[in-house]
Amino acid sequence: MARICELTGKGPRKGSIIWRSGKPKKQGGIGTHITAVTKRRFLPNLQRVKAQLPSGEVRYLTVAASAIKKGLVVKAPKRNWRKPEEAKA
């Protein structure tokens, strides 16, 4: 599964972990120094949501949490498992 939002297209971003050593000057040291830089990935906060598409079809989407907060996702209505004659009573 690709880690990409199906609505916004958000995907993993590149970044780095910066290792520092030493005591900051504010705390009475001679200053911090960078000793190593390693690569890392920032992954989007993806959620699997049962959504209703504009065509009316209901299916699962992999969507970023920010898209859910913005209201880009229309949640599917709850299923009614009762038979039609039981629902009227």
C-alpha cells in the first residue's frame, strides 16, 4: 500500500535527524556542535475511512487526517440490517 492520501495527494516527506553534543552557551557551556546528520521520513497521518463518493458509491479510502478535519470526506451512512417490515414497527 502506498502511503499517499487519495484526496490531497499527501505522501512521505524527506528530512533529517540532527545529532548535537555539547552544552548551550546560555547554560554556561561553549556551545553545541552538530556531530551527525542522518536521513529520515515524515509520514502523513493516514486513516482508513468508509466514505461516500460523489457518484453515491460507498468504499474505503486512505485519507490524511487533515482532509477529514477539513471536511473533504463524506462519511458513509450507517447500514440498516433490519428487514423493511421490522423497520416500520
